[in-house]
Amino acid sequence: VRLRDAAGRLLVEAAQVLPGGAVRARGRPLAEKMLPGESWRAAAMRGVAEELGAAVRVELDAGSHSVAEEERASSQSYPGLRTLYKCHHVEGAAPGLPAGSFETVEGALTHRWEWR
């Protein structure tokens, strides 16, 4: 989900802070794995609610939706298993998000967000 602000900047998950305090660099837009039978729109809305908070209002541009397929010889989770990834991309806006960098908490994981 490529969320942009009024200036056109892209919201990026800059890093994740793990429960033990270790920081994992990310540098990518909000993303969520789709559940079986779930539509791209429902997955995007669920991802926004889970990662940014249920109170965040999001506006998705359905006309920007696209799908890219990538086949890999091996999966990171299942080494040796040939994998086909179908990545859905959609542009949107979430008015009301902070104008600067901010953090959200999802369970024991802290997400660090910034506009780029």
C-alpha cells in the first residue's frame, strides 16, 4: 500500500524494533500478506489497521491497483520450495497521519515510519 501525503511523499516503514530491542532496517511501504480468499482491498485495509491503527482513515485509489508476479527458485520461509509471489500494489492516502516521522506498536513489535 503506497500511502502518500499532500506533498506526494511516500510513507515508508523505515525500521522495526524487535521485542529484545534489536532494530531491523526495512525501507519499504506498508505491506501485508493476503489471507486465503481475501480481496486485495480487504488485505490493504486490514494491513493499514494492523500496522498504523484501527482509527486511521485510508482512501485507496482502486484505479491504481496492479499485480506483479515474481517466481523464485526458493522461498525464504521454505528453502528449496519453488515459490510464486503475486504482489498487489495500490496507491492511497491516509489524511490525519503525523507530518513527520512516527512510531506505531503492533503486539511486541514497534514500527518506525517516515515520509520520503
